[in-house]
Amino acid sequence: MSDNNTNTDIDLSTLPPLGQIGSGGYTLLPDVKLPPRQVANKAPAQGVVVLPGDFTQDGYTGQALVNSSGVIARGQYSEDEAYSELAKLNTAERRQFLNFLASVGAYGNSRPSLSGFNSTDFSAMREVMLYANAKGVTLDVAATLLATEVGGSVGAGGGQRVRTTAKQDLQAVFRQVSGQVLGRRLSDAEVEKFVKSYNQKEISEAYGGEAAPQADVAAMEQIESAVPDEAGAMGVLKLSNVIDSAIKELG
């Protein structure tokens, strides 16, 4: 878990609209799509409903949650799961996890209880489960995403620590590669999409998934996938320039 004590509030302003809040949890409107997530070439967990329209060229956008292995693992969390999710952790893991939640602002002005099972702890868990639902990922992945946003790290199972590449470094790589491939700067939204996608690949690798490629290779792949015609045209133009230059050097 993170030792970062910076009280950075979770930004809940980006959460999808809730259809209703009823007994047992939050219900998203059926047509709400979540941020694209990369998924493994594996069947969803038993009982998880996945529709053909949930997939785009950028990834899976349905409302089920993707775990650290890239598997579509379960449906959305309900608010009454706060206790059961905390109970899955042993005492040390629970204390570490709740201290991490406090460090990212899930407790507001409160602190975790000694037991880890009082109303403030459940409230903090519900905040993070809502965040996980909005991101479309399981709690372990959501915690690592939060750690990435505040610049820290979060313990995975067995004490493993997952550290992702700094956002600023990935932004610089993506902008440099886009300039080389496309001859122009990409929008902030396009850059942010790359950062999130690459960090998710790193998280998946840390949990035993496929190894994440080098950042510049991943940037090239994403650019060519997103704007293949433009990337191809720039490639032809650059090749033409190289050939022209070589001919001129012959005299």
C-alpha cells in the first residue's frame, strides 16, 4: 500500500450518471458506457453478461468490471458489499488498505478505525467501490489507479508493490512519437487515453498478465491503430523524403 500521506481527494465529478440509488447499491443507466479497458482473450467469469456492443477498437466499454489479469470478472459493486470486501483481507492487509484510502481522501477528515469495520470504514469503501464502478475495474486495480494519480504505490496480494510509469513521462513519450509519426501534436484527451491504457498494461503485467511493451512501441501501436490512414500517409511522405535526399546526395 502507499505510504503517501498527501490528502488528495478522489475526483468523483467524472463518475457516470447513476440511474438510481436503491437498496443494495448503485444502478447505472443501461446505455452508459464506461472508459475503454484492455481485456485478455479469455471468457468472462461465469454469470457475467457481456454484449457485442460493449466492445470498440479501444477496448471493452461495458459495465462489468475488469480485474488485474484483464478478465471481465464480475458485475458492478453494490454498496452493501463494503463489509464483505474488507473481510476478504487479513488484519494487516486491511489496515494497510484503509490507511491508503485515507491518504487519497476517501475518509475526508476522519481516519480508519482500529477494527477496520466501523461506519467510517464502510463509507470509505463505498466511495472507492463507486470509483471502481466508474472506472470499470475491480478494487485492486482501482486502488492502483488511485495510487498512480497521487504519485504513490499500492500493495498487491502478498506484499507485492506495483509502480507504474509516471504520467508526465508517458505524456512526453506519446507527444514525441506522435510528432514523429503524424507530424502534429495530439489533443490532451488522446494523450490521456494513452497514459491510462499504458498504466493498465503495466498493472496487468505486475499481476502475471502479458508483459507491457516499451512505452514508445506502445505509443506507435496506439497511434497507428487510432489514425491508420494519417499514420500511413506520413510514413509514405517520410520515405519519399529519405529517397529524395539519397538521390540528391548522388549528385
